[in-house]
Amino acid sequence: MSGKPIQIADRWVGGSNPTYFIADISANHDGQLSRAKDLIFLAAEAGADAAKFQNFRAPKIVSDFGFRSLGGQMSHQAKWRKSVFEVYQGASIPFEWTPELKRACDSAGIQYFSSPYDFEAVDMLDPLVPAHKIGSGDITWPEMLRYIAGKGKPVLLATGASSIGDVQRAVEIILAINPRLVLMQCNTNYTASLENFQHIHLNVLRTYATMYPDVVLGLSDHTPGHATVLGAVALGARFVEKHFTDDTTREGPDHPFSMTPPTWRDMVDRTRELEDALGSPEKRVAENEKDTVIVQRRCLRAARAIQAGDRLTRAMIDVLRPAAEGSILPYEIDAVIGTAASVDIPAGEALRWTMLRP
């Protein structure tokens, strides 16, 4: 189970409800509104529940001076041909796109999401989104956490590149204002390297579940493929966010580590299978194995013809399949030895308590 279910528009998510998939189109629109809309429809066809964008404006999210003073671009940004400021400028979505993107999502039958990175973006998005997503980079910004939580809509908080102290501080700030929180494990290395599997630490979800049992768990993931997603769902995550594109070879900051329509569909289909497979925590004979209780289990059978009045010894008993309904099972053999047959029992017949007397 994953926390107390919360409502996202017309969907309940958390608990035993199906996993909710968010296709993060992010900067993969490549500056084209028409392309952004096309990706929305592709995401919907691939099984996404929502398409997500990011509303930032370069001067309000990055310092050109600050990045230039680092003396070189770091992490995944080292491969960018343009400066960090220029890349953010090119990837930003004009506020004017928002109503059109929302209409495209409505037409595709999925929800519209966006991560706001300044206060004006929060206000602009609030009437149009069913929930607000807070990116990992803003987990140490209490002003923004309070502002978004104060809107009263569900909050999705990514926790990449964070210590447990960072997480506790942010969660306490949000929960003091708004109880509808999705806490998402995340690793913010965007290189698509296979080595990143060593750093996603899905078991952190166990820690979150222990610390915040009422909070819905999620995953914001940038590892290749969907092995991480399946592991997270098995550990209780019910929100999954992955980047989405139609071509991972396109030039742009987010394309290389994004999912494509075929891989997204495979991820959703395998997750639905996993959800079915997780089932109930109650151990019992399943509906589809009731026949195998008979054909695979053993029961006590007469090793030879037994006459009424004979007292049974171990040599007179075989333990063989099938276990006929009502027959005596092997764990009761000690209680059978020494009893007397009350009727004639042919060789091979399953023993039943109605055939025996003290």
C-alpha cells in the first residue's frame, strides 16, 4: 500500500489504486508548440495519465554570471553546446502556450501538469493543473514550498540530490499547510548511464513509508528503461514520472534519457502486470490453483487390501497423489497408525476418517 489515496482530478491514486504515469515532455518540445502537442497525443496513446511540462524563465531560475563563474559546465550540462543560460532560454515555454497545451491534453484524454519555477508561474498554472509538482532543485526553498502548498492542491515533491534532513524539512513545511503530498524518490543524474542504477536507492521508499505512512509514494526517474519503475511500484510507489520524447537521438538536454512511445507502452503494460501479480498480502490457496491442491498434493492410501478390524501399521499406508477431497493428509499419519479399519478398504483407496475407529 502507498499512503492514504489522494484525488487527482477524477482519479484516486495511492493505496491499491493503479499507478499514475506522468510523461514529462519537459524541454523535448524543442521550442515548437506543434511538436509539444504532438508529444501529448503520443504520450496518451502510449498509456500516460498526464503530460507534464516545466514553466521556467531563464532569468528567474539560473544566474548566467553564476554558471560562467564556475569555470566550466558540470555534470550532464558539460555536454551542452550552449551556455546553461542559453539552454534554459531555448527550453522555456511561453506562458501563452499553457491554455493550448491544456486543451491538447483535454482532447487527448489525459491531465495537464507543469512544474512551476517562480511565483508567477505558480499563479498562472494554478487554475489549469490538478496538482503542483515541485522539482528536486527547489526542495531547499521554503518560500516556494509554502507558496505551492498554500494553493490547496495535491503537491508532488521530488527528492533528488537531497539528504534526509532536506526531505524532513520540506515535508514538514508542506504537511503543516497541505496534507495531500506525494513524496517521490529521485536521482538527478541525467546522463542515462547504466551506472545510475547504483545510485537510485529505491529502498529509500521503505524509509519514506516508515516515516510518513499516510503520504503517497512516487518515483521521478531518469534511469534507462523501466526496471527502476517496476522496483519502485513493488515497494509501494503509485506515482511515476519519466521523461518522454519520440526520438532519443534528437538534440536537446532531455532527449537522451527519455522514454519513447514503444518503451513507454511496455513500461505501463509491465507495471499493470506487476500490480496484478502483487495482489493480496493474505496467503491462501488461489482461485486458479484449487485443482492443483488435489493433483499435486498427497494423501494417505491403502498400500494393500485392508480388512475390517485390521489395525493399521506404517507398512499398510502409502503416501501418494492425488489428494482426494476428504482424504487424510500426510501430516496426520501418526494419528492414523494404530487405528482399526471399520470397513474393508481396497488397495489404493484413499483413507478417510469415516473408515477408521480407535
